[in-house]
Amino acid sequence: MLPTPMLQTLLLSLGCSPAPPAPAPTASRPELAEPDVSKALAPKALVAEEPGWGAVMSVDGTWYRTGGGELAATPKGAVPLQPSGSIGPCGDVIAEATGAMIVLKAGATAPAITPAPPIQAALVERAAWRLDELLPAMDPFSPAPTSQDPSRARGVEVGSVAKARQVGGPPILVTAGHRGCAGVIAVLDAEATRVLSYDVLDQACEPLRVLPLNDLDGDGRREVAAWSRSRTALYRLDESQGKANLVRLADWTCK
């Protein structure tokens, strides 16, 4: 066999060049889907049941009160309830809802309710994308949503988005919505780019709206709710040590 330098000289004289060395074999790696960062890092709501709360919901046009309180919270203030004396499948029948969502504990005094400010359409659309990340995936056989309404992006119906300030921290958004019969409530950063905490609700087939963050029972901690006529859940926001985590206090279904 010729020495290597002589072999290279012979190949060049013949108009050839030596073949490049074969690359070292590498292990094949499948393409990975983009990770769902928002859901992966956001804590799901804890559950710490707290008796005494109630909700105002309706079936077939009749409104009911669960819980024994005489006052209910609305997004704009507290209102007195007017029980009719009749009992139905979802509790005491009341004369008129007047925007009521959450029934306060018996003997509670009317809390100061700060209404949430208006939200820009761009934030609503971003909120819809965040809720899409948290909800079960769309049926692959269903046609893709085509609505131009920013509150219905990705087939998610955003009920409402409420902005709230935090002491010693940046503002946050609380939003709720549903797709099919799966509902979700989420705490987002102020730009609706990141999920801070969330909870998924089953049997939520109607639009879910937010009762904005307010201290409903006067203990210095704020409560928030995801509300619909047939499905409601009440939460307290854990804001200790810079957190913004949901803690579910109670939930109700009225069918």
C-alpha cells in the first residue's frame, strides 16, 4: 500500500480529490412540539372549602339563592336579596337577581365594591389565547373558528376580563371563559402574556363572567368568582409573598 501523502499526490494528478471523511453518526431526535409554558409553570388553584358562602343562579327563568345570607355581591356593589319563601331545586327562590352573583355569609355587612375598569380589545384577544392554552384541546374534526370577535378567538368565549391593582406588585388581570362545556378562570399578568394561576371547571356550558377582585367579607383578603347562570365558583386570591394564586372556596352547579 502506498503511503498516504503519495496516495493524495496520485489522486490529484488524476484530477480526483480524496473523499471527505464520513461524519460521525449522531442519534436522531424527533422534533418536539413547542412547550405550553403558560400552563406548565402556572399553579392550578388550591381547594380550601369555606362554608357560609352562596351563589345566585337560575333555571328556566327562575332565580335561586344558595346559602343563607341576605346580601349578594355584584360587579358594581352589594344588593339585598328578596327570598319569596319558596324552595326550588337550587335553593331559595328569589324575586329578582339584580345582577347578583355571590351570596355573602349570613350577617355580613355590605362590602365596598370597586368596579373593574374597561379593558382594551387587544387584551381581551390575548386573554382568549391564554384560556385556549388552559382548556382541553379543540376537537380536531370540528371546523376551525372563524369569528373576528376578539373575545371568541380560538373558539373560546371570553365572558369578561377584569383588571386589578396589587399592593407592592404590578397590576393583574382576571378572566373567565368557556369552550363547549369546559370553563376556566385564570389570573394573568397585566399584558395577558403569562398565566399566574388558573382553575378548570366542568359542566360550564354557558358564558362565564368574572366577579372582580374585592374583599367581600372584610378580612383583608380579596375574593373573585367565575359566574354563570348554571355554574359558579368562588375563590380567594393568595397575595402573600408576591404571589397571585387562586384558592377555591366553594363551587355550585344549578341544573
